[in-house]
Amino acid sequence: MAYVIAFYLPALREGDDAAKAAAAEALRNLAWDDANKVLIAEAGGIPPLVDLLRDGSAEGKECAAEALRNLAWDNANKVLIAEAGGIPPLVELLRDGSTEAKAEAAKALSSLARGDDANLVLIVEAGGIAPLVALLRDGSAEAKEEAASALHNLAINDANRVLIAEAGGIPPLVDLVRDGSGRGGLQAVWALRHLAHDNDANKVAIARAVGFDAVVEFVQHGSVTVDGDYTAVAHAGPTAEREAACVLLRACLPRAIPDEIAIAAAAFLM
């Protein structure tokens, strides 16, 4: 397999636009395999993919983003991609790429952010939050799903929770919970849960975005699971935060509601 990988690298480095895009696409396909991820990195495949992402044709940039996304997924390559300067051109593609390329850039950024504290900071420093929120608001269905996934991962960081809220990320995440696809809604749910964690201001913003009527609906007809969430409601602070905790449960956990949760939630709204 190392020989096959080495076959594509000269075209990736020195070919014309079509050859570079084809080589990136081939590496993308090979990078679905965990062992191949390592071999591609060891063969020096990451820097020319980043170069293609920065300076290639529109097709080449999209293919490079796809390849980098696969290389970074659950792999130490995410460190190598960041060190090679891959994050700023992905953010640029997120801003200026085609509809499909924006979705691929969001996928790659999500993959780079997942489980990597340093990349959480680098993506923000590159200006990644604002275009992700814009994509969440105005992108295609696939792009919204991938933007929510990226924001879900970025919101692990305390400072990023504040920045995502300041960029207007909460209302479109709530919209995606209401209207998005199954995976898109789920990613938005997790993003909202992370945004609300240890952040009362974000809890209030989520309550406002969902609307007070939804809180009443939660008390009357809502559904949640218990796992840790009874504690979240019971220890919520002032009224607005209590309302927000209830809204978050209503929006995020559609399952059979235990009676004690409904009673507690109703009491907090009185």
C-alpha cells in the first residue's frame, strides 16, 4: 500500500490542476483506512494537500479538504495538519468556497477540532466561528449539519462557548433542532448542551431563542431522560436560568419524561 500511496504524491505536488485534484481524491479514498492514514502522513502527503487547499483550483481545494478531513479523523494527523498550516485555508474555503466545498471545509474543521484542545484555539484564531455560524444560518442542509458538528466540537472549550454565542450561533442551532435532519438536529442538540454547560448567559439565550411557550409545552407534554439532567434542573439558578434548563431538556432529549422531572420543572416556573 505504501507503493500505491507514493504513486500519487508526484501528481499531487507537480501535476496540473486536474492531476492534483485526482491525486487528492485518491488519497481521500485511501484515507478511510486507519493504517493508510499513517502511511500517507509518513510519505509526506499532508503538506502538498495543504498547498493544494491554499492554492489549487476550486475542485482541487474541495478534494484536498475531503482528504484532510479523512486523515484527521480520530488520528494524530490532526496535529500534523495544523502544523502544516491547514487550518487558515480551511476557514478561507468555509468563507469563499462553493456550496459543496463549504460543507467539506466544515467537515474537516470538525474533524480537526474533535478531541484536540490546541486546534480548538487555532480554529478560533483563524476566524472560524463567524463563517460556521453563517453556514449554519444560510448553508445547504448538508452544510448546516456539518457546521453544527464543528460548533459542537468547538463548544467543548469554555471561551469558545462565549464566542459562539456572541457570533449569534444559538438561534440557528435552535432552528436546526426544530427543523434539521436527524443527524443535523442531533449535532445541534449537542452543540446547545455544550454551550449551556457552566454558562448561565447561554442558558438564558437558549431559553429566549426557543421561546417561553416551549417551556410551558415542556411542562405539559415534554419528554426527557434522567441521566444527570434532573440535577441540572434542580440546581439551576434564578428564574431565567431555570426556564432555560427546562427548555434545553425539552429541545434536546425527546424521551419519556419521569413524573418527578415534570413536577420539578413545573415548580421552577411558578
